[in-house]
Amino acid sequence: MQCHITIRKGLDLPIDGKAELRLTDARNITTYAVKPTDFVGLTPRLLVEEGATVGKCDALFVDKQDERIRFTSPVDGKVKAIVRGEKRKLLEVVVETECKSEPTTEQTASKQPQTADEIKAAMLQCGLWPMLRQRPFGTVASPDDTPKAIFVSAFDSAPLAPDYDFILQGKEAMLVKGLEALSQLTMGKIHICFRPNQRLSSTIKQFNNQQFNNSTSTISKVHTPPETSARKSPTSILLI
């Protein structure tokens, strides 16, 4: 059973048009940039030089405050440029791809992480951990904290943002797998944010839903894992 609570705050910018429902083959893209400025409060320590060869998931820079938090290359290639601003502030690391890499047999056949520590280690290693933001300040979450709850946004309210229902079509099983993995990282609940009547909300049918919505979003309360003895943090984490 779902309970709807109307929230009157918030606004969608009244901009005409919407993103075209079309997928583009990203393999035609030759340069990629990883930007420390996208992460609030981050002080990066650069690990590569211009011209260096890097592999997919190799670290380009790390967080000076916690060097377990790695920011990795999305492709195999060479570091084309290291862009700096005033006072040599690191703005971005540009990687130029050299080949179309495919997952190796070892990568695809490797053991899937099951425990919270294994999931956390895998996310830190491959560079996914910085996608977890800690509230209230929106900084990268600390790997040492166990959050009270995790919030996952299943839509983007920015003007001309892509439609997640379209992007994730046919990938619903992967979404559920990801939510199951995230549920191991908290003793609280997973909250999934949907637009009203969003198709993806029906994908999470095995979870117990309770929605809070306005004209732009809903929050769906889902799976609650069993209690553990892990340390509990008073903060929450938002997955962006």
C-alpha cells in the first residue's frame, strides 16, 4: 500500500522542450575529462602526468583527506591534458582513448562482492564511491561511516535532463542488483526517489513502497536489511 504526502516546496524551471529519446554509441567519443570541481570540498592529489598511459579504472587522482577515495579513468588511453586554474588549482584531467577495450574473462568471471566490506572495497577500487554524497553538505561520503539511510534518485529534474525510464529500459534487473548491494551498506532503509507515475517505480515491486510526492518527485521506502553491529552515523547518503 502506498501513502502519498503532498509537498508544496520546489520548482521545475519552465524551459520548453525535452531531451530527445535517443541513445548514442559512446565508443565514438575519443576524449574524456574527470573534474575534481564536480565534488564539493574535495582536495585532490594528482597521480598521473601528461602523456602517461592509463587503463580503465586506474586512479587519476585521489582525495588528499582519504586516499582510499579514488577518481579513476573511464577508458584505456593516455593522459592528454592536465588543466589547472588560478593558483594551480586542478580543474580537470583529460584522457584520450586509444582503443576500444572490452571486459576481460578475469573481470567478467570474478567473484561478485557479497558483504558490506567487499562491496565498499569494490566501489572504492573502481572509482564508483565518489558517486555517494553525504548530507547535509553534499560531500563525498566517508567509507568509515554507516549511514542512517541511503537515498537514490531515479530521475533528474534539471532542464533538458535525460529520461531515466528510457535510459534504464531493459536494465531493470541491474538496477535491482545495485539496490540490493547498497542495502548492505546501511542499517536503515533505502529510499528511492521517483516522479509521480514513473515506470521505474513498478520495477521495485518486490520492495515495500511508501511514497512521498509533489509535482516533480516521490520517495519510495524500500528494503530494510537486518541489524548489524556496524558503527552508525547520524548522516544520510544520497546517490547521484
